[in-house]
Amino acid sequence: MRSWDNLRLQRCTREQAVSSTPATIAAFTPTTIAAFTPASRFDYSPAAIAAFTSATIAAFTPATFTAFTLAAIAAFTSATFTAFTPAAIAAFTSAAIAAFTPATFAAFTPATFTAFTPATLAAFTSATIAAFTPATFAAFTPATIAAFTPATFAAFTPATIAAFTPATFAAFTSATMAAFTSATIAAFTSATFATFTPATIAAFTPATIAAFTPATFAAFTPPTFAAFTPATFAAFTPATFAAFAPATIAAFTPATFAAFTPATFAAFTPVTFAAFAPATIAAFAPAAIAAFTPATFAAFTSATIAAFKGKESITLDRPPSVTQPSAKAGIVLVTSRSPIQCPNSQALPRGLAAFTPATIAAFTSATITAFTSATIAAFTPATIAAFTPATIAAFTSATFTAFTSATIAAFTSATIAAFAPAAIAAFTSATIAAFTPATIAAFTPAAIAAFTPATIAAFTSATIAAFTAAAIAAFTPAAIAAFTPATFAAFTPATFAAFAPAAIAAFAPAAIAAFAPAAIAAFTPATIAAFTPASIAAFTPAAIAAFTSAAIAAFTPATIAAFTAATFTAFTAATIAAFTSATFTAFTSATIAAFTSATIAAFAPAAIAAFTSATIAAFTPATIAAFTPAAIAAFTPATIATFTPATIAAFTPAAIAAFTRAAIAAFTPATFAAFTPATIAAFTSATITAFASIGSG
């Protein structure tokens, strides 16, 4: 009997479904609802569904909705769902929502969705979420969004995500953000990104970060980046930062970089830094630069380093114009962007000028080669001084040759002086040898003065030849003493003329021996006067021959007196022969008088024999008169015997007349015995007459 009653009830309710009025709909009880079959529910027309009032829906208890089977829920069509009013939708319970299928959800309209409450939204399953259309998503309110669970968020598709409005995004919680997949992240638009809050950003996982495309990153505006607090970035884990791909990093614009704070920069990893593009590097602010760590600097490439600027005019994108329709959730809508020129920007310390010693110490040779003159000029003494010996020693020949004249010239005396002694000492021969003539010529006197003996010794002939007069004048005695013969041989007349007396006095014998004749000819009286006995003794015949009359005249009595017997012995016949009439004429009485008997006696016979007629003729009466009796007496029979007829004939009456009685008296019997018949025959009547006058005197 009961089975028969149930069948009759089902038939009755099916008939009522076709002709039911709002009044009859309101009379349904849970018992009658539980008896509905999919077929009977299908009979309801949209007009009938629309008759359900809030009071009616609200009367449906969880038990009532639980009585609906999945088959019954699936019987609802798009047409029937469209007829639901917002008031009716708001009455759905979580249990009822959980029974909806994707097919039924796809029929929901925006007006329908706005009626959902947080409690009902939280009951959505992944399968039902996947059925949502963009049109329905656009109707979500912040209150409804906040009710979504991570499980439901994971089901969102790119198409649905693209329909979200800024207002809805502002309501996302950390828990829901963490559920986004790579596919959904890729659908975010610039408008949605602009509304992210620190709390939502912190919820992104490495997988979601890696899904951000260049287009989405480029949509971040300066106000957006500036809103990222240290707490926001601190929430990013190393794994999160490591997920940034080069393609996404390259999409950052100068305007967005300018908004970064020191706290945000400090969180980047070397992997992240290596992906920066030159255009973005140039936008770094000083405060951001100061936050870089050595580990991040080590990741910079040549291309990124080359983008750093010194003190220059800054051109940025003007921060977008913004409106705030509501204070709630800090919603910001981007409306426009325009260029902006920063006034008085030439006074702003940008780029390299903001580097700290700790960051400088992390530079590698690969990054150094990319520096431009503009970046070099921005280094401060404090940063230059931070280069460690290990860093300097790592500079290869290739690194140094990459510096141009303009680059070298950008170093100021203050920066050169700031190099620590330990760092300078770390320069290797290979690095010094890599300097080109063009770069050497750009060094200032202040820069030259900062070089140590160890660095000087590594200079090559090619680099030496490029030194300017101003640079040469700045060399210190300690630096000069370090020059090798090979480097000295490359000095030109112009460079030698610039040497200061103090520098000349520092020349080592080995270096002196390497002087080229052309260089010797450039010596001035002031430089000659600075030569020491040790340096004089090192001159070669070729060097001696290059002395000019003006140079010879600059030798002081003290210099001449310093010639030792060993010094004179070193003069060879070729050396003596190199003296010209002009050079001998330049000797003054004071210099001649400085010759000691020991030095005179040191002349080797071979050297005396090298005196030419022109040489002898160059002696003036004043120089002859300057010879002391001790000097005359120093001539040995061996030296007298070397005088040739040609040299004897070169003596002029004036020269003979210059011999004093004391000088004549100094000749010993052995000396006179050395004169040969050939030399006696060379005396002319004029010279004989002169001897007679001396004797009679």
C-alpha cells in the first residue's frame, strides 16, 4: 500500500511541476522535495523556478538539500538556472552547492553569482569551479572571493582568471593565492597585478613565480613595486627568487626598477642578477645599489656592468597616474604613463658612485672589462680603496687592455691615491704589460706618482714611449730606481727633457747603461746636474757621444770630481773618440780643474790614442790652464807615447801657451822620454815658440 501511495505522489508532483504557480511552489515541504526525481524536476519551467522566493529557499534545510541526489542536481538546465533570482541564490546551503555539477554551473549568469554568500562559495568543488565562464567570474565580489578555498582556486582556468576585476583580486587571501597554478598565473593582466597586496604576494610559490611571463612583469608599475614592503620581499624564499627566469627579468622596465628599495634588492640571488638586462641596470637607484651583496655582484655579466652609469641625467617613465575608487583593500587603477625628466639630475650620485667597498671587492675580471669611462669616473676614493690584492691580482692582461684612454683618464688623483698599498703591490707584470701606449698617455702626474717600484719595473718599451712630459715629471726617486734597462731604452727625447733633478738622481747604473743616444740628446742642464757619480760611471760610448754642448756645460765641478779612477778606466778608445770638438769646448775651467791626478792616470793608453785632431783642437786656453800640476804629472810615459803626430799637430799656440810653469814642471824625465821622433816632428814653429815663452817665463 505504501509503494502505491509513493507512486501516486510522484505522479501528482510531476503534474504539479508543469502547472505549479508561485503560491503552490511556496507550499513545498522537505518531504515533497525529497520525492522529486530528475524527470520531475526537469518538468519545471523557468517561470516556475523564478517563483521560488527567498523565504521558500530559506526554508530548505541542509537535510532537504542533502536529499537531492547528484542525478537530481544534474537535471537542472541552463534555462532553469537562469531563472534563479539573487535572493533565491543567497539561500543555497553548502551541502546543496556541493552537489552542483560543472554542466549546471556553466549556466550561472553574473547576476546569479552576485547573490552567492561566502558560505556557499566555500562549498564549491574543483570540478564545479572549472565550469565557470569569464562572464560569471566578473560578477564575483570581494566578499565572495574571500570565501574560496585553495582547493577551489586550483581549478581556475586562464580564461576565468582573465575575467577577474581589480576589486575581486584585492580580496584574495594568502591561502587562496598559494593554490594558483602556472596556467592560471599566465592569464593575469596588468590591471589585476596592480591590486596585489603584500599579503597576497607573499603567498606565491616558486612554481607560480616561474609562470609569470615578461608581459605580466612589465605590467608592474612603480607604485606597485614601491608598495612591496621589506616584509613582502622577506616572505619570498630563496627557492622563490631562484624561480625568476631570464626572460621575465629582462621584462622589467627602468621605471619599475627605480621603485625598488634596498630591502628588496638584498633579497635577490646571483641567479636572478645574472638575468638583468642593460636597460634595467641603468635604472638602479643609489639606495638600491648600496644594498647589493658581494654574492650578487659576482653574478653580473659584462653586458650588465656596461649598463651602469656615473653621474648623469636620468630619464625615467613617469609613475602612472592613479585613482583610488575605494580605500578598501588599497585598490589602485592604472590610467596612464608618460616620460619624465629629473631636474638637476647631474648632481645625483647614481650607479657606480653608490657602490660600497664590500660590493666592489666582489668584482671579477670579466666584469671589469666591461667598464666604460663614464662608469670609471663615478668611482669614489672609498670604493677604489676597497679593491683587495686578490681582486687586483685577478685582473688579466686582457682585462687591462680593455681600458681605453678615456677610461684611464677618468681616474682622478684622489682615486689613484686611494688604492691601498697591498692592492698596488698585487699588480703583476702581465697586467702592467697589457697597458697600451694610448692608455699610458692618459695617466695624469698624480696617477704616475702613485705607482710603486714593483709596478714600474713591469712597464714595457711600448708603454714607456707613450709617457708624456707631465707624467714623467711626476715620477718619484723610488719609482725611477725600479726602471730596467729595457724600459729606459724606450725613452724619447721629449720624455727625458721632463725628468726632474730628483728623478735623475734616482737612476740606477743598469738603467743608465740603457739610455739611447736620442734620449741623451734631450738632457737639460738641470737634469745633467742631478746625475750622481754612480750614474755617470754607467754611461756607454753611445750615450757619451750623444751629449750636446749644453749638456756637457752643465756638468759641475762636484760631478767631475766624482769621476773615480775606475770610472775613467772604463772609458774606451771608442768612448773617447766619440767626444766632438763641440763637446770639449763646453768644458769649463772649473770642470777641468776638478780632474784629479788619480783620474788622469786612469786614462788607458788606448783611450788617449783615440783623441782626434778635432778633439785636441777643442781644448781652449782656459781649459788647458785648468790642468793642475798634479794632473800633468799623472800622464804616464805610456799615455804620452800614445799621442800621434796628428794629435800633437792639433795643439794650438794658445793651448801651448796655457801651460803654466807649474804644469811644465810636472813633466817628469820619464814623460819626456816617451815622446817619439814622430811626435817631436809634429811640433810646429808656433808651438815651439810657445814652449820657449813658457820656459823664459
